[in-house]
Amino acid sequence: MRMFAFLMFVLGSSKASNIDVDIGAFYSHDDLNTWKNILGPAMHYHSGFFDDAMVDKLVAGNELNNNEIQEAMHTAVSSLYPFLESNASVLDVGCGWCGPAGMLTHERGMHVTGVTISQPQAEHCRENGFNVYHVDAEQELPQPNNNNFDYAFLMESFSHIKNKEALLKKLLTVANGLVMRVNTRELEGSGVVFGESMELVSTETLKALVSSAGWTIVHVQAHTHKTWPTPGVYRTMLHRSGHSFQAITNDNNNSQVKVLWDLVENITSFQRDDSVFGIVDIVAVPTTPTATITSQSSSNIDSNSNSNN
């Protein structure tokens, strides 16, 4: 599960309440071929990092080609490489379709274990050789074989978590480092968005949550100036996928594709707005020496996983 939560704010709509949907069902409704047509072969489902030339092209009213879009998605992930040592072990929480996991594996030689609440995502990742568990990360996490994972990695998945501090505390029991890219809401309070499947908090609230859970923050960086064109680019990707707008809007199910289409269809121009939504990187290490893994960190894990190591 991954998504660029700021879409709702581009359209000026949010709801201040707790997440109250079946996230597993929400992220399992649409089939694999639908997402392949939308996302492309690398299956990146997150914000892109758009360089100045791309932004100028968009602001001028021109669309990016597919190679440029994939380059922006690739750059977004590779920008985190300085915080992830090569050949390290990674727990990718909310791994989505394993777009970032593929990069970490093939470009950094990392040993990635993924977790997703979506059954289609888990099946697709396993079929492509990734070690992925179909579980709810808030209920259970894979247990490392010997030592802790070197990193817990969350690429725009943290906003789906209902009890954010509890998950951060649980990650302390299985990981020696934390690398997150998080969608934020830079207004007072929180907001539930994207089919009510994500709850956003401000950067200051996010930092407080990480610290209170027992992590020491060593790096914070905002990237909204690089990611803001993402909603409009997803509109382009949806239109190129060949899906029928009428068929999707007539769908009574609250599927990802329907919610995504409803959000981006009204975007007709690219206008910069960093004031409400944001995206920020948080890198942290345990405040105290690595915690001993507790029995609650792993229980009844779906063991039908294929290792890519």
C-alpha cells in the first residue's frame, strides 16, 4: 500500500476524523492488470521527484512522456540511498507493488522483506521473487532470523497506520534504523483523506510521534517543491491507461482507481501550492541500545513467501 496522500488537498477536501475503512479491502479491490496499465512495468505507486526541466514542461501545458514519469519515480526512491547502506537488510512496511523494493534489491544489493495488507500486491511481489508477507503491520511484523533488520523502510505508507506511535514502538523491536517518507498536512490538526484510508499529521506532530516512540531523529527534510506535480501526472497516467472514465465513475465500490480518478480528473493545470500538503523524510535511530525482539513482533505470519535473497 502506498499513495501520495496530498491529492485530497489539491482539490481542497479533507475530513478530520480517524481512519474507519477496511484498508486491506480498499487496496485489494482492483486487479493487477489495471495497475500495470496505470503504473507501468516498474509498478511505482508513490510521489515522483520532478526536476526543473520537467516542471517547466508541465507548467507550459505539456505532458511528460512515460520515460520522464518513470525517471521521476526512480529519482524519488534513489534520493533515499544515502540513508540506506548497500547490502543491508530492510523491512519494507507497506511495500506496495515492490517498485522501491526492486530498486533496493537490484541497485543497492539490499535484502528486502516486504509487508503489505493487500493480497494482490503480496501475490504480485512473490511472483516476482520478493519475500513479502500479506499481513497487517499494526498487528504483526516478520521477525528477523538473527539480528534485527538494519532498517525499517516506509515509503509513503505511514499515513495508512491508525495507531502511529504504537507501530513506531513495535518497529524498535525489529529494526536498528528508521527511514520514512511521509505525506503531511501542514495545518492544525489531522485529516483523513483518499477514500478515508489515510490520516495525515503535520511535520511537527510527526517528529513528536517518532521521538516519543523511542527514536532519535538524525535527519529531516521536506521535498514538496520536488513532488507537487505528482497528482497531475497521475491524471496523465490514468488517461493513458485506456480505462473508461464513465465505467469507473459508475462503479459503486470505493476502489482505489475510482477514488484516484475522482480526485485527479478535475486537475486541468499545474499550479504550485506548498502551503497545505507536504512530504517529508525522517531518518532515525533508537534512542536506547537496540531493543530485544519481543514475541508480539511476530505471530501467525503468513509463511507463503518467496525469498529474493
